Amino acid sequence: MQFFFHKTKLVTVFVCVVLAGAAKAQTPAGEWHSLFDGKSLAGWRETPFSGHGAVRVDKGTLVLEGGLPMTGVTRETSATQPDSFPKSNYEVRFESVRQQGGDFFGSITFPVQDSFCTWIAGGWGGDIVGLSSIDGWDASDNETRSYFTFENGRWYAMRLQVTDDRIKAWIDEKVVIDVVITGRTIGLRYGESKLNAPLGFASFLSTGALRKIEYRTLKAPVPKP
């Protein structure tokens, strides 16, 4: 009986140590910071896509009018104001709506360490979600491809997480992308997508709108022993 007590105590201590180690391995998050004031394009500029539509602020939303084919905004940087946005270990969240059209809307181009990638939402006819590009393959052809039914006029809560080894994304708290990027080549789709880097949003043959654009940094995960 005494042996059983000591054995149980040892097991309890071991479990506590394991849980403590797991807690240290998690990724603590910082405070959310706003990227859009809801009143102006401060901090953003119209992306010079060929045939782009108008960009405007209306009732607290950032509206990307339908272009031929794309309209977008890119985070403002300059020689005197270099980009300070993190390249890894961060999250971005925002709300987006497709007001008109039937293709992607409010898709985000974002940094991934020394490269960039685009999270497509509603591409290739309106229902494909995925990352462009991984190992040279676009969202329609790589393993991040999934299908999501978007309704025009409905707002969706979007959240993107980028860490050193993974990209993860949610729509209305549903995980739609969860891919390990260690040893993979991350890049942008051929064409004008590069104009949206380092951080930008775009709509394709559609009028999209964005609001509540925020980001926060994450501490790099501690390797598990």
C-alpha cells in the first residue's frame, strides 16, 4: 500500500512536469494592434494593379471596387518609414465581405520569413480556399485547397497565423488551412501579386470590403525537450 502511494505520487509529479513543459512550448500572443482606422487609407496605398477599380472608405469599411481583374491595397512603406511588420510568428485577423461578383475577395498577401504568400478566399469561380503558392503550386493545385461556400453580402471573420514551421487559417473559427512549411518553397503566384507585398489585400472581378483589420505578434515556440 505504501509502495502504491509513492508510485502514484511519482506519476503525479511526472504528469505535472510534462504539462509544465507543454505550457512552455505553446506560443504566447501579444496585444492586438489595429491596421485600419475605419476613417481613411492612412497606412495604406492603392495597389497599382492593371485595370484596378476604385478604393474607398465607407462607413468604417475599406471597399475594393471590382477591377479588371484586380483591385487592392498595400501597406504603406517608404525609405523613411521602413516596413516593421513581422516576417514570422504573428497573426492577422479581419472581417471581409463580397458585395458583388463571384470570385475571390479580401484575399491577403503576407510575409513568410524572407518570402511572401497569398491566402485566396473564394477563388477559381468563388469557392476555393488555399495558399498561393507552395513549391510552385497555386491554391487550386496544392494540398491547402479546400472548398467553402461564400454568400454575397455576408461578413466572414478571417484569421491567419504564421509561425516558423506552419501556416494556419480560420474562417468563422473553422480551420480551413493547416500546413507545415518546413523545407517547403513559399512564394507568390506569377504575375501582379507581387505588387501586394509585403502586406496587402485584393479582390478579383468582385467588389469586396474589409473591416477590423488587426495583427499581433507571437513568441517563437520553445522546442520541446
